[in-house]
Amino acid sequence: MSLRPSSVLVVSFFASWSAGVRAQPENPEELGPAAADLVAAPTVAVPGDSLAAQPGESGEEDFRFDWGALPYVAGSSDYGVLFGAVAALVRQEKGVRPYAWRGELSLSASVMDDPVGGAQFAQHDDSLRWDIPNLLHGWLRFQPQILFQRTVNAGYFGLGNASSDLRPATLPEVDRQRWFQYIYTAPELRLNAQIRLTEALKLLVGVHGRYVLPEAYATSLYAGDRGRRAPDEEPLLRGTDDHGLALLALGLLLDTRDDETVPTLGMLHELSLRGAVGFRDTAEFAYGGLTAHVRYYLPLADRSLVLGLRVLGDVLFGEPPFYELGRGSAFFPSELPGGKNGIRGVPAGRFAGRYKLLGSAELRSMFWNFDLWGRSMSLGAVAFFDWGRVWVGEADLDGLDGFDHGMKFGVGGGIHFQWGSAAVFRFELAWSPDAASADPDLPLGIYVAFAQAF
């Protein structure tokens, strides 16, 4: 969740409960070691240790169920008042790491003034995620997800690294507010799996299905571009009508991190390939993508100070739909190059192209460890610098990228809060020269998220 406000209020209330269940696990001796983490989607913190206590050591049973919840409220001039909650149920078993399985439900919706009068739901974002990391004696990790997203002010600023953020001065104020916006609605099903090849090397497989319903405001940049033709007479934008999308992804993951939630040492590298077909009655378009994501974690002063480095490259080929030009990655796609997991401070959707390159450097410190409600907690801080750019990737449109280096950047910092061993909540503030595209009065991005950026 990213907020781009002229004034922002974020209120979070943490509530958690845990319950032990007296029962015996089925064939516990057959449970193998858990596989390392997938390229993790954001997860909610769940009370309790990552491993149930051993019988005879602290009086705990062989397994237990833990559950927790995080309700939150946020306000912004762009999204209005946002209400949300995340809840999870985890089964922890003796000898099984990080857990036997986890279920997670996340719900959020925002209400704001409609430019034409009255109120409207600006955003709706729901997901149900399941994670089963120890199938086939630990050789298979399975993570299905059901997601629904609707955004009435999704950003579209045109194509290329040199796209303008200037609104036509002659438009009425209502149309000026909608000029860089469109409506994006999409239910989605993701089935991701990881197969352990060695202790550190994993094979990733993903099958995704999505139904996309893009809608244009009558007076908007997107409404004009959806009917335009490129110089080669091909459509400038694809995927502008309602359509289904079927995607297959394959990849390799090299993971030597010492911890999947707050890594302080090691590396996490991904190389993935994806292919998709968009269809209505018949196939409308087809495209592919290649992602290379390199991440290093270097301890400078043990856990007290860690340097995180990453470089991500994403390439699209074929006929990608327009909204994918502002996204990246295969298994857990996110908005790129801007947004909470990209160049922080750059608005999501601000730049779009087939080729994306970005990098980050973070200094992280978890400096205060304490117990709360009988659980281990940590509080820390982060300072970061993000950079990157996009390229249209079509010879006839190269002029849309500009003629200088065109590098975009964002700089900022924030607070990280680790709840138990399960998750990190981050609250970050970022500045970028491009942040004024969303709010000229305050060129800042404020982010509230449930996992580290990388």
C-alpha cells in the first residue's frame, strides 16, 4: 500500500492471540526439512515462535495453532480514508520450519470524494493466500493465492522514460484530476510452487489466471491513447478491452539467506521466464517476459547494521498489454519502476516501457529488541536510495525515452518493526523529483507495507 498525500494520517492497532490445541500430528516422523522461502509475498505477523516448543522442554504439545490480526486505518488526499485488516492462521509443528502451513486473509478499501460530487470507493484490494512449505517431505512448497483489485484512479502517464506530467490547462478541473487516471479491475488466481533441487537452489513454477476490466474516463490521456496507432500501424496500446489472461512462469531461485524475514547475510537471486496469452472469444495478444533479480545482504556490524543491495532487470517481448508496461516480475508481480517495491518516491504508473532497470541500496538497523505480550519484537530504522529507468523498446517510439541518461531516483528512510519471526511492517517516507506528478504541493511518497522492499 502506498500513499501519496498532501496530508497523511496512519493509525495502526496491533492485536494478537494464540491458542494451543491438544492433538497429535499425523505421522510427525515423516515430516522432512522445510524448503527455503519462495520469493515472498507480503505476509502478516503471527504471534508465537517459528517452531512449536519440544515436548518435555517447556510443556508444549507437538503442535499448536496460532493466529493474529492487524487492523489499520490510513488517510490521504489521493485515496481518501483507507480501512484494512490482515489476519492469519498458522499451524506450527515440532521439527518443522518455518511452519506446517499458513493461511492469510487481507482486506482493504478506501473512500474518497468523487470529482463529480458525492463519495466513491477509490481502491479495493483483497487477497487470500495459503502457504504449505513441506509437501513431499520438504521437496515441494505450494502457495496458492486468490486476489481482487479495483482502483478507480490507476495511473497512466503515457509511454516512455520521458513521458510528461503536464495536464492540459484548458480542461475543467474535474477532467484535469482524471487526465492521468483510468479504472483497473481484476480478479486473479495464482498457483505458485517451488521444487527443491539442492539446499540453496530451487525450481519455481507458476500458473496464473486473471480477468482484466480496464475502463477509460472520457477525457483522459488513456482514452486518447487506447485508439491510437503506432507508426507501424500496430495498436499503440493492447489489452484495452475486457479480457482474460493466462500466464505460465518458470524460474530458478538461489537462496543462501540466514533468515527469510530479516536477512542479515547471504544472497537471493532469481532468474525467471514468463509467457502469457490474452483472450476474449479468441486469442487477442501474446507476450513473454524475462526477469533477473540479484540481491545481496552484507552485515556491517552484525544485526545492528546491514547493507542490502539489489539490481533488477525486466524485459517484455511480443505484444504485452499496456498495464504490464508499468509492472514487473513473474511470480509475485508488482508495480515497477515506481511504487513501494521499486523506486520509492516515484508514483506507481508514472513511467511505462518494455525494458526496466532499477537498483537499490539500503542501510538497515534493528537496534531495539524487546518482549511484548510474551513475544519477541524488534524495532529498527532504514535509509535507502533507489534508482532506475525504462525504455519503450520499440524502434518507432524511441523518441519517447528522451535523449539524456534519463535516470530516475528516490531517497528516503523509515521505521521497520519486526513482529516475532514471521514478518516486518515498514513505514517509509521517500522524496523524488518525480513525486510532484501525484501531488505538486508535497513531493513525497509515504508507504505502509508488510514486508521489506527486497
